[in-house]
Amino acid sequence: MASAGRRVVATGAGVVCTLGNNAAECWTALRDGRSGIGPIQSVDMAGLRFQNGAEARTFKASDHFEAARCDLIDRFAQFAVVAARQAVSEARFEFTGDLRGRTAIITGTSMGGQTSLDRGFVAIYKEGRPRPHPFTIPLTMYNAGASQISMDLGITGPAFTISTACASATHAIGQAFWMVRSGAVEAAICGGSEAPFSPGILRAWEAMRVVTPDLCRPFSRDRKGLTLGEGGAMLMLETAERAIARGANILGEVVGFGMSADAGHVTQPSVEGPATAMAEALRDARTEAGAVDYINAHGTGTAANDATETRAIRQVFGPHADRLAISSTKSMHGHALGAAGALEAFATLMALREGVLPPTVSFNEADPECDLDVIPNTARRSQAAFALSNSFAFGGLNAVLAFRRWEGI
Amino acid sequence: MDEALAAKVIAEIAAVKRIPVESITVDSTFEELAMDSLDAMNLLFSLEEHFGVSIPDEAANSIKDVRSTVAGVERLLAEKSEAGS
């Protein structure tokens, strides 16, 4: 086969979220089943129907950027840059020769720098000022994460941003995977980031009535909705050939990517769309459904998603669905929207590598509508070799990644 | 030149660039102060806020140093007080 068949591996991961400020801290929390969800501190929550969120509480911009740069980079893009630095550093990837121009940067975000825009609108509509701060546009633009990474690391290859709501990062990683596999680029930094904690954005989510006043309890009968989270995660992808040649530490292999659109309701999920995306990821990976061991579910904790996702999994896997282990790590890192798929891709890669499947925490009671093995509350040792990571967005856009444990060529 | 006004403009520049006030004089050029286009934009925003004036785009493009900035603000303040009187 031509270059379309190059094998693609992840050799570095960077993560900032409520569970920690680097990949090791975040994986330890996921493995230990420790949730980072708690009362939101960065916004005055008086009068809101929900109080909990998954904030990156210990992340300080000044630890990572000099003061003048902080003015020019919204929190969502700060997460993107810090995660990208970590991913490249962990991969020990050196941009020698023409690699600066042959590396792609593909970032996902659902809301971009809307917290900066919200601040600007407060200045105009509430404080009566004539205009918002002049940096509002570069702070807000959705591509700020990709742009800031390119400037920070001096990477001159293809760089762009994908915004497909809660599937953004999964679409971004999938696109990057395809570009490396096809030979369009040699390597890619890809993932997503999100920072949705502003008064205006939180009230917009409240108005949708999908945020739980409780904890996020995916697949549990008493689930009441999602918990918003923030953070960023980036993966360093490259060809297996290059990774082996330079003696890189391989985290796992990306083997498939599938997408679909529901072409249905704007917020009500369908069975068919997610099922098609899972089937497409398996087809792209040239793998039978029976080979799948673990699924990191979209698992938002809303009544509609978890029941519908369960039906979609049953449709794709048939009887094998009862042999699958499934968990929603959103129960720990919250729903970080456009970053969610990257946090979960990281969790999935680590689960395969470490032989530990992270649990669905805060789980109270089985729901007949969600009758799968959802790894309730406690992580599980496993020899899982093949996994999917699901992301299903508002607007009916679905994206699924397939990963395989790395066991050498 | 209004010395008090110049001092205020210099203080705004120092805040925008995060440099000591003492490193700026009325004869400093933006180039000497390493003010790029974003810094200049940021400065104009601060001046508009501080002095309650609106700096037109043409004027914004023409100022390249502290002296012309002070002169521009002085003119806008004069126009403002005439309009108000």
C-alpha cells in the first residue's frame, strides 16, 4: 500500500484539567477514581441553579506566560499552549530539518475565547463603555489555540481549528491522525481546549437545562445532567516508523477514525448517528467489532445521551456489547466541551498502556436504559488491547477514535 | 506642551509596556520603546478610557512617538471642552 497505510502513534501527551496540571497527575486521578468536580470558584454563582464545575483550580497563567503575553492569550488558548508544550516535551520530539514545516497543529474548541468576549460585552452593555478592550478579537478567535501553539513552538506547518461543539477535539485528533497516516505531514500536535467559566456562558448553559445541580453521574439511574469542565489536552502524533527509529516512548497507536452527522434534531441525540460513527471508526481501523475491549463513552450524564449511547453501542456490537467495558471519565474531569475528546483520548491511551480501565465515578444505581458494564466507581485491571473513544456533539455531529495498545511492529 | 498631560500619557505608556516611567521621555519614539502595533492599539484604548476622548483611526495611524501622542490628546481635549462649552 502507498503512504495511506502508515501507522500512527502517540508519543507524548499534555494535559491540564481539574485533575491536575500535567499528564501524570491527571492519569493518577483517573486511575484512582478521584473526581475533580466541586463548587465553582472563579465566577459568582449566586442565583444559578447549579453550583458545581470542574475547574482547573490550581492552573495559574503566570506560571507559564510572562505578564505581557497573558494579556493576549485567553485561558482556553493558555490551556492549549501548556498542553502542547508538555506533549512535545514528553515525546522528546525535536523539530530538526524540515520538521517545523512538516508538523501540523490541529486544535478543537467549542467556545473559543468567549469568556474574553463576555468580558467585553460587560464593558459595553453593563458599564456603558464605548468599546471593549482592543485585544478582544485576538483573544476570542477560535483559532487562537492553534496560532499560539505555532508561535510558541515555532511550527510552520498546516495549522487550523475545528469547532464541532463537544466533538471538537475528537474531530481534531482524527483529522491529524489521517494527515499523518496519509503522509500529508510527518507529525501533528492535536487535541482541544476549553475555558467556559464566565457568568454569561454559565447562564447560557443553565438556560439549556442540561447541567446537573448534583454531581455528574453518567449511566446512573439518578443522573441529572452534565457538569461543565475546563482544560486542555494535546497529543503528539507521528509515524510509528519515526518513533521507533528515534527510540521514542510510544503511548499507544491511533488506528481508526469515524464520523457521521445525525441530520436530525439539534440537541436530541440519535442512535443511528453515533452507531454509524463507531462503525466507521472500526471500518477505518479494519477491525471487527468483536475485537473491541473498552469504550471511553461520551457519557455526559444527561438522561438522553447515556440511554441513547447505550442503544447505539448495542446496535453496533450486538451480543459483544455485554463483553465490553465502558466508562465515562466525564464523571471525574467534567464535560470540558471542545477539550473533552482530547482528555478522553488521553484517558483511553493510558488505560490501554497501563492496563487499568478508569471507572465511572459517582455511580449510584443501575439504570435498565443503560444496561452495560460501566465500570462503576472503581478502576479495573484489564488486558484491554483495543478501545474506542466516543464524542457526540450538539448539532448531531459524531466522531469516534479507535486506539490499540502498542506492542511493537 | 502641557507637562501634566505629558506625565499622564507617559504613565499610560509605562503601564501598557510594563516598563518604568523613568525610561520614557517626551522625546521617546515608539520604535525606541519597542512599541509594536498591538501595544499602540492598547495605548490608544487606555488613553481613550483615561481622558474620555475618542481617537479617530487616522490620528491613531499617525502617532509614532510620545510628543505627537501628547499633542493629539491635547487637541482632542480642547475640542471636547469647546464642544462642551
